[in-house]
Amino acid sequence: MSALRLALATEADVDALAALVRAYHAGEGIESDIAELPSVLRPLLNDATKGRAWFIEHEGAVVGYVAICFGYSIEFGGVDAFVDEIYLAPSHRGRGLGTRALALAIDATRELGAHALHLEVDPANPAAMRLYRSAGFGDRRYRLMTLRFVDGASAKTSART
């Protein structure tokens, strides 16, 4: 089995992480303010109470990243977490690396004290659905909905946010 590991990202890595985030967002059609990415990433990289971001390294090369963000849930008994983003470069997909990287992120999240780990997935992406189900994630009867705040006020959201 080839070497795969997660390497914790730090503030010194903000530009490299931002480049991967840009690639992920472009590939998925996610609208984001590219100029603001470093300022959005820095709090996650500098405040362990917010979560963690790791580079996915395969055979010594960075091939993606995973970002886990923390929350708190009465239902789940305390700290919970969200796979905010997971990205694997297209050239490294289809070889089981995403499965292994996700397993490492799940283990790390459990070790950090989370009681539950959530994620959202596009139902039009059957490969991602299979990956997440094989890792133990299950559907809930609830649907994630979002109200986005822009400059402190509510803003209507699009279906792709």
C-alpha cells in the first residue's frame, strides 16, 4: 500500500491551502471570493477550537486537503464536527486514496473529542455517495438548509451554496 498521510496545515501554509481550495471550488462550481480565501482560512489554521485543516499527502506530494470544523450539538452529546471540505486532485482519484484520507480524518476527529461527524454531499455525485456510505455515514431524515449572512444581514441563498 502506498504512503498516504494527513499533514496538519498551519498559517505558514495558507497560500498553498488557498490554491487547493480554489481548485476544489472551481471544479465543483462553488462561488467564493478568491481574494478573501487567506483571511477565511487563517482563523481555522490558528484556532484549534474552530477545527483543523490537513493536507492529504501521497508518497510525499500534496494531492489534496480535508477541513474539519467543530460545532456543538445537544442531540449528539457535545462537540460535533463537519467535514467542511475534502478535495483530492483529479489525477489521484479512483485509487482508494480518498477512502484512506477520509478514514484518517475520521480517526483524527474522533481523537479530538467529537461525538459525531457530519458532511453534505451532492446526490448527483454517486461516487462520493458510495465513498461516504462505505465510511459509515448515513442519510438522515433532515435536509441541510442554509441562511447566509452578508455584512451582518440575511441574504437569500442559491441552491449551490
